[in-house]
Amino acid sequence: MTRGRARDTDVCGVTAAIAVIDGKWKTTLLWLLESGPQRPGELRRRLPGLSEKVLTQALREMEADGLVHREVHDVLPLKTLYSLTAFGRDLSEALAPLSDWGHRRLERLTGARPSP
């Protein structure tokens, strides 16, 4: 899905929501930021395989979509903190039932596998 879809007003609500969380890392970033403000370095340490470039891009898109707040403290070295906005918390809460469904699905898949 393209970024332009995130601003398209002529789509169903589910499509509009998915456009905002589309991508490999955004739902995980939402989940990590639920626990409170975090620095970009902390997020990268908790997500091995996430490059600095992709993290920056995802956080910028999430900020543009109103999900996260970026706060820069004017100290040396610069200290940047990301936190969920109220809108981001709303999305996170809305995704909780979907997360529960996903866990139930994984349990079904695990239970359906034959034992080795």
C-alpha cells in the first residue's frame, strides 16, 4: 500500500487504518512506545534488524500521521524522545482486539501441528 493511501478519504475505514500502520515495523514501534517515551537508540536496540534509516522513516511517517510525538531536548548531545500521542494510543487500543485474535490464531496453528 502506498503512503498516498494514508490520506485518501475515499476508502473504507479499515483500509485507512491499515494504510497508517502498513510496513514491517510500525505496529511493533506502536507496541514498544505503549510503555512510554523512548529514544531512537533504545528502539533500535530492542529491534535487531531495523536499520537507522528505516527507523527514522517509520517514525517520521508515524509523526506525520499524528501517532507519535517527537521531542528534541537542546542538550549536547541532542536528546530525542518519541512517545505516543493520544491519537496513537487510540490506535493502539483499537488494535488490541486484533492482536488478541492474532495470538488465538497462532495458538490454533501451534495446536494443529503434528508433534515430531
